Amino acid sequence: MSVKPTTQIGNPIIRAKAKPVKDFSSKVVQKTINDLIDSMRQHDLVGMAAPQVGVSLRIFITEIRNTKHRKPKDIDILRVFINPKIISYSKRIVAGYEGCGSVASANLFGKVNRPDTVVVKACNEKGEEFELKAKGLLARVIQHEYDHIEGRVFLDKLTDKKSLMSGEEYMKMKKRKK
Ligand SMILES: [Zn+2]
């Protein structure tokens, strides 16, 4: 197992546009995928992109499951996206809170508006192409991770700066809403 410290904003790799993967079977690609899986789980995140483990390649993973900050209704399996393209977005826009392993080590949350549904085309870890229609939290995480490989973070897309809150306050707010 290889858990990487999460690259933080301020490090130029977070703002760089990541490069496409050419050789799917290369050691670098396979190692990056394994590092992402171990690191995402260890850092208690529901998605992670290669620049966050210091690799500027167009790879990200998602795994919608229970974490400290999230108890999602729609659990989803571990998925690997290589050279992804988001080919369509729903017109319906929804607001949701996001945090990020690369922003204050996932201890800062803020509201971001995003399309509710996306269709994404990508290759899996074997280099096989697939297409996926995602909605809800998975669609949000896919867009958040896709932004990472474009050099963007959720702070760039905040709906309202006043929605920013610490992890502790975010948990308190969620409890109040229940
Ligand atoms: Zn992130």
C-alpha cells in the first residue's frame, strides 16, 4: 500500500493542465492508479485525481461511499477514469457543498452549482473505453475531479464565498438540517 500526502493548492501541479495518458499499461500509470486508490481511502475522500498525488496525467478515480463528512444515499463502486471527456451536461443545475483533499486538507467546504447529470466517456485501467451517465453525488464528484485535471479547484466555482465553512462547522450544519 502506498499512501501519498495530498498535494495542496499553492503547488503548481494543482494549477497545471494534466497530460493525456498514451501507454495504459505503463508502470507509471498503474502505480498512479494504485496510489490514488490507497490515498483516497486513507484520506477519507470520495474521489481523487492524479495531480493530487503529484502526477500530471489525465487520470482520476471515484468511489461514492460513507466517509467522515458524507453519508450518501447512492453508493457507487470504485471507478477509474483515464483520458476522460464529459460529453454532455444536464440543463438542470443543483447546488451542493464540496470539499477537497488539496484545499486545506479537506477541512474547508463551500457551495458549488453544477449540472445534476453528466455523460462521461473515458478508458478504464485496462485501456477499455466506456461511457457512463452519472447523476447526483457521482456526477458532482466526476465534475470536481475533471476540474482537477484541467488545473481548476472548487474554490474557482464557488456560488457564494460566504458559504465557505470549516469541516467542523459543515458537520454541525448537516446535523441541524436533519
Ligand atoms: Zn479535489
